[in-house]
Amino acid sequence: MEAAVNETVRETTETPPDVRGPTSAWPLSIFVAGWIAITLAVVGTLALQVARAVEGGLITPECQAAGLEVNKSFGARGVCNVVTALRSPAETTLLVLALALGGAAIVAGWTTYKGMDTRRKRDHAIAGAVLGVQAALVAAFLLLFRSGSLLFPFVRNVLNFTYLRGTFHLFLEAAGRTLYMAFLGEAGGIAIGLILALFTLSKRRVVRAPARAYINFFRGTPLIWQLSFFYAVFTLGVGLSVGTVFTAIIVFALNMGAYLAEVFRAGLQSIERGQMEAARSLGMSYFQAMRYAIVPQAVRRVIPPIMNDFVVLIKDTSLIFVLGVILGQEELFGVGQEGYSSTFNATFFVGTALGYLAVTLPLIAIVNAAERRLRSGLVGIAGAA
Amino acid sequence: MQPEDRAIVRLEGIHKWFGDHHVLRGIDLELDAGEVQVVIGPSGSGKSTLLRCVNMLEIPSEGHVWFEGRDITDCRTDLNAVRTRMGIVFQAFNLFPHMTAVRNITVALQKVLKVDGREAKERAMEQLTRVGVAGKAEAYPGQLSGGQQQRVAIARALAMRPKLMLFDEVTSALDPELVGEVLDVMKQLAEEGMTMMVVTHEMGFAREVGTWLIFTDGGMVVERGNPTEVFANPQTERLQQFLAKVL
């Protein structure tokens, strides 16, 4: 019966045009070409740098011409190595290859992706072309940058890593202090934020109003002002000789409390009304229902934003510099700032950035993993039920 | 209790406004121990609100709710204590998703009734067995079917050893093939003499299990009586129309 209907349809209608077009070959090779191009440009350049640094080498005539002398300019050898590696024939080969392969991937991917007969092949072609664009951009930038007359001053002032020799323990200790302040600040913020969030959800305005005033105040004034003001209040106003670190932790907790209160409030409000009703109908008081039914679910949902705020706080600990930290007690930014002001070399800031990233990148990875787990985990299943 | 005051629940002139919306317009009801009160009616007729007024999840705007001889609409009433003696089962189950089935039951036993851990667990397992999901005691709600979740919810309410059970359209969110297992549990409960108030769209269940039936529409009781008689001989046009649609 159905077949018969199909037969008649086929007979009465024209053969539709084949909209798929002809099948193209080699989508994977486009993808691989893109990958190789970007790898050559980025990994290859770094590898050449490492090789040159390990191998060492004398000051080249070119470097001497730029004013680099071993006993006169600090870190002359390191700077010379960086520049020499960047301007080496090997690097030229790498960059030209990357440019050529990248260009080929762009052209091949762009012209063929529409003709691919499966989505996977099409995705490979498109990804290969995009990688080609990235590789070409990186290679072109490096080619241009390394040939400029600004390369020597740039490397001497920003990538003069000899300055960082022997400072690793300083950065390590500073990272420890950064984490210590951020962790205690966050812990205090979680406690304050949860209580404030419960207040803001009260049905009584007299309970809500002070919590809202607190939140608006701490969200409405800059953290740098809060640090300065509370330090002045503690030392001058109250006459407590508490340290800058202690003040900072208190202020971080007060400030985070305001932000986390909003996070918790959103989390608590996202729990279905039926949960509260079910708990109350079992005879639980409002606070028992919150404690056993609502808060545990809300906390799970807000773990990612809480950790996000933790990452933000890690970076905001740098603001403690306005309080003038004692030498040897600096956090990451302080160490960089201290090194910079004693040498006027910005390589210390590069070291600081590496220090922050070493702390924050793993945390960001954990946040993302937590988000994925939450989306696929217990709460997700229950939310769908 | 006085012999003449055998009513477990008595509603007197219950009115409920949501803003300008007059949802309940003066409802009276009385239910003795061991009776099953069935409430039917079109959606939006105030059935659920009426049921939720019985355990004061909704506070009646006017009128009184008497439970075991006491006026629980008196604002001095400890509603938490009252609610331990009155179970409710919801349309959306409302199990705690972060707790296993057995923990869903023991949490209130331990934290509200102060039953010690081991006894709470025994009572929970007893109820899970009664509703036929003992095998799923350690499962989380998200791992259970709708019918299993709803039976756990019934077990959770029963473990408190309530004097009255309220059922708020408990099969409405279930796939058709899962409705039977939940209704069977409720029938069994009724046979064991539990006093129940049931808002439902299951007319067969209403006829078979109900001691009394009320048909509500527009926030008022339009018809009431013995379910078999009411179904066989509807007096009002509104009930006739309603039955024509649902049967």
C-alpha cells in the first residue's frame, strides 16, 4: 500500500536536483595541515627558544651591535639568546612553512567544505581552515615582529628572564600568601553570604532591609576603597594595630559576603517551591526545611559560581598593595611590583602573571569540571523528574 | 475525645482569596475516622487549594479548620506539630532529590519526631515494604520511575504515622501504565482504615474507594453524597456535563 503510494509520487514528480553536490576527498588532510601549521608556529617557536637557551652561546655580533655586552648589560646572554633564536634560519623555515601550510589549509578548506558528503568531513574541512587562519596570523605576526628594530628593547625589558633567576621561591611563597588570603576571605564570605541570603528571602521587610542595605553598600563601593577605609578605621579609628593582611582578609570576607549573598539567593530561589512544601508538610520548621531540604540542594547548584568568585578574589588580593605591605610579606602582585620598582624591568610582571595563571588555571579547570558534573549529575536528573 | 466529636477533620466556611481571585467560596466538610473523602471537579475549581487548606499550606482567608477537635486556624497553633499527624502526597512527588529513598523518610523521623537512627530506618523500611519499593531504598529519586517515586512519597508520609492522609492529584503526573500501582497502594490504605482526603481525576477510584464524594466547581461544593449514588444519579447540570467529559 505504502510502496504503491511512493511509486505514484515518484512517477508524478520530477526527479529533484541532487543538492548534496559532488563528494570531495581529503578533508582529514586539510585538518591535519591546519594542525601542523599552528603547531609549527607556536610549539616550534617555543622549542627553538628552549633549545637555544639550553645550548647557550656567545654574544653574537648582531647583539653586540645592539649594545649587549656580557659585563655591562644585565642578562645580556639571555636576551641575545631569545633574539638569536627568533631570528635564526630555523625559525624562518618554521614560520614560512607554517604560513604556507596554513594558507593551503585555508584555501583547501574554504573551497571544499560545502562539497563534503558527511558532517564529520565538513567539520574537518572547516576546522582545518580555521586552524590555518590562526597559524597564518601567528606566523605573520612573528615574522613581522622579529624583524623590527624594537625587538631588542622589547626583549631586554619584558623577556629578560635572567632577572627572575633565584626568585622562584619568592613567587612560590607569594602565591601561598595570595591563596591564603583568598581562601580565608572566601570562607568568611560564604558564611556571611549564606546568612545574608536567608535574610533577603525573609517575608518580613524588617529582616530583608538591613541585608539589602549591606549587600548594596559592599557591591556599590570599590574594593580598593573598602580596603583603604577599613584599614584606616581599624588603625586610626579604633586604634587596633592589626596587620594589613588581617585587614585584607576581613574586608575580602565582607565584600565576598555581599556578592555570594546574591549567588546563594539565586540558588535558593531556584529550588522548586514543592521542596519547601514537602519539608514543611512533614512537620519541619522553616529553618529545618532550609537546613535539610533547601540549602543542601542550593549549595550544590551554586558551587560553580562560588568557585568563579574565588578565582576573582585570588586576583583581587593584589589590591592589598594600596595598604603598603611589609617587605617580604607580599603576595604575587607585590613581588612583581617590588622587583619592577627596584630594576625597572617588566619581566617581573611576566613572572607575576605566570604565578597567577599557575594558581587560577587549575581552579578554572575544576570549575568547568564541576559544572559538567552538575549538569549531568544528581541534581540534573532530579530537576527533570 | 468526646464521642460526639468523632470527626478527624471539620472545615467550616472556608474562603480563600488570591488577590482579587476568590478561589474558595465557603466550603464545609466533615470527615470521620476511617472515611475516605473524594474531591472531584474541573481544573481551577479550587480542589487542590481546599486540600492544602487542610494542612495549612494555604492559610484560609476566612473560616476554620478543625483537626482532631482543635481549631488549627487559630494562629497560636503549632502547625509543625499538627503536620506531623497529617500526611500529604503531592502531584509532583516532591521527594528530596539529594537524599536516597530511605533517607527521604528517615530525615523527618529523626529531626522532627526525634526517633533514633536505627528505629527511624526500621520504620522507613517497614513503609517502603508496605508500598512495594523496599528494593529501591538506597536509590536516589532521579533513579526511580514516577510510580516508584510517588510510592516512596506515600511511604514518607505514612512513616510519620499520621491520623489523616491528604492526596493531591497524586496520579496526574504519572504515565498511564504507572497509575495503577499508586492507586493500588491507596486502595490498600483505605481498606486498612486510614482516614483519607483524595483530590483525583480517577473516577473509578473515586467510586470504588470513596466513602463520600464532593464535586466542586467555581470554589463551591456543587454536589455531595455517596460516590456510587452521585455518579449514578447526578442532580446538577454541571456535574452531568463534567461526568460526560471525563467518563
